[in-house]
Amino acid sequence: MATTACFLRSTALLCMLAAAYAYPALWVAEDEAKAPPVANCLAHPVKPEGAHKAPTADTTGAIEVADAAGAPVTAVCPGGEYTITLTFPQARRVLLTTSQGNLTNAEQPKCPSRSYTPKGGAAAETYTDTLTVPCNVTGTTVNVAVTSAAGKTAAFQNLGTKLAVSPLADCPTSKCPASAAAATRNAT
């Protein structure tokens, strides 16, 4: 009897937490719990989760990436810092990942390229983070992926973009040493 009462209280507590902290932050917490000791830091919801409907393409949100001067960019430089601004027509909570680099708002050191509205954080019409592209960036693109939710029962909405990686030789303000340019060239 005591075990049943404990189970019911635990289940009720989990349901209350799910209702209070639905959105991407709860999905991240559940995903990390499934994959110890290393979470898939680039994962996003791909099916209905909890009360959220299946993910759909986001046709109303926008991603803008800007350089240090605030100018919009479609390409990034090794060693550069870029502001990523997400805008939505209504308040949402978000999960943001980049295929390479570090995000300033990353919640966990083991996933430096993933940030999200934290549990208890307010939904907002904009979400901003700073991406630092590593000197040893590999390949020709940095993928930016976003999952957002406008409410605890709304569908997850997916949005993304690809940023070209410029050769270090084309990046006069980069802080990366010339040896990183050779490594980047050889990796592509």
C-alpha cells in the first residue's frame, strides 16, 4: 500500500513537472537521461513528445546570424564570433544547436554547441546566443538547427540554416594562427 501511494505521488510530481517544464528543455533532460554517459548534443525531437504534437516545419520563425559589427552573414570565419538571433511571431521556448563551435548560453560543458530556454525560463519572441567558430572547424558548413514550442501542447517547430565556412585566408580579422588555415584546408 505504501509503495502504491509513493508511486502515485511520484507519478503526480512527474506530471506536474512535465506540465510546468514542457517545451524543449524537458525534452533535452529526457534525452540526456536516455543516453548516459554521452548525450547526443545535436539531437532534436523527431516525433511527438509528451503533450507536444509531432515536429513540423517552422514557416513563421527566422534565424539571423550577424558578425561583430551587426551585419547579417551567410558565411563564418574560423575563430570568429557571431550573434545568432531567433525571432518568432509569438513567445516560444527554444532548443538551438550548431554542428560546430561553442554557444555562450550552453547549459552543459559536455554539449557546448547546444543551448535552450532553461527549465523555468520564460518563453520569448526572440532568443539570442553567440556562436564562436573554432579555429579547427572542419568541412565547408556549420549547420544551425532550432526546435521551438509556443505552448506545452503545441507542435514542436523545426527551423534551420547552413552557414558556409570561409577559408582562413579570407578572414583578415580571425584570431586563428596560420597553421589552423592549413588544417582547415586539409579537412575539406
